[in-house]
Amino acid sequence: MTMFNADALPEWLSYLESLHPIAIDMGLGRVTQVRDKMQLQPQFPVLTIAGTNGKGSVCAMLTQILRAAGYKVGTYTSPHLLHYNERIAIHGQPVADDEIVASFRAIEVARGSTSLSYFEFGTLAAMHQFIEQDVDVAIMEVGLGGRLDAVNIFEPTVSAVVSVGLDHQSYLGDTREKIALEKAGVYRSGVPALCADPQPPQTLLDFAAEIGADLRLIGRDFGYQMQLEGQQWSWWQQNGARADMLYLCQRCVGNIN
């Protein structure tokens, strides 16, 4: 089998777009095989973020919070706005072309005859970079759903479902209950599992209980309240609270170095 090889990232991206016969191919079998061949087993915490809306904002806030605390953070998000590199960031900065190409080459060697989708290739490349660059923590945004999304091949330290709405119904189902069950697939037994949807479908609650996830719900286990016309806010959880915190606008968050 002839392996693809190129030096330029745009050439690789064109190749990946044509590699797999189906753009969205739900399932973990193929990408898990390649993960195992590459021995991509992160030894750092992995934060898995799923949900219909709000995933990107949560990933951005988590990234800045952890950076401010002194951690080296790897962040994987999608889609990108201008450049593919935006999907894979370390310490808030997009990874360079040559580093992504190096990861793509490693995946191409490992996969053999196994076909991977564009997103699966990118997910493996992100984790390959995070391991190679020795991050302290990885934040992984689910692309579609959760249960069968490529991100779900990496065991989470914490999982979150930000919201549950009607999205990608041809893949996830035509009701909130069906979609919630797909998104709850990122939960694990005994692992903290957050849900920030104020009205989580019963299917999500039942699944979390069935597998023994450490489920924490907004309004029950944690919450917030805005004060002084949005200039301050308070946070509470079961073991305590913090009041009179300064509201961080998006501009402020983006300026944290």
C-alpha cells in the first residue's frame, strides 16, 4: 500500500477530505484500532465536552481558567474559522503546520488499510500532539453527539453535557430524549458527569444512574446568580459558595496570557 506523504498542511487536508467515502461515519471501531496501534494513551486529565450549544464557549473558558492556574493546556475544538490549526491549540496558541503534518504522517503509517474520516484523523492528531508536547490537561470538544464520536475513544476525567437540543437529527434522533442519550454516552461509571441543561431529558438521568456516573446537575448540585446588573456574579455548589465575583466579558477572557 502506498502511503500519502506531503510537506504542506493544505495538501494533507485535501487528501483527508477524499480519503474516506463518508464524510460523517459514526462509530468507534476504526479510530480505536488506530489509537491502539499508535499507543495514544494520555497520562494527563481529559475533559470531554459535549452538547448542542455552548461547547466552544465552555472549552474557551476552561482553557483560560486552567492557563491562569499555571497549567499547560491542550484544546481540541471544531470547526475552525479561518485556519485548520485553530482546532488544535496548546497553551491557547494554534499548533504549527509542521507539527500537525508530523502527526498526520504518524497516523498515516499506523492506520495501514484502515480508512479514517477527516474528523477521526484530526482527533487522533490532536491527542498525538498533546502527548508529544507533554500537556498537563486536555480539553476535547465532541464533534457530533457523544457516544459514537471519535473524541469518546479517550477516557475522560470529567465529562460535561452543556445543553441538549434538536441537532443532527438524522444521526442522533428526532427527539431531545434520543439525542440526550447519545450525548450522555461521554459519561463514565464513577467519573464526574456534569449537565448544564436546566431541563435534562429523563433518558440522560436514567443512563447516568444506570452506569453509576457521578452526575451533577445545574440547579441541584451547582449554580450561579448574576448581581448588580450583570457586573458581578455568585457561584454555589454543594460544598460551598463564592460571592461578588467580577464578571469576565469575552474581551477580558481573550486577553488572559
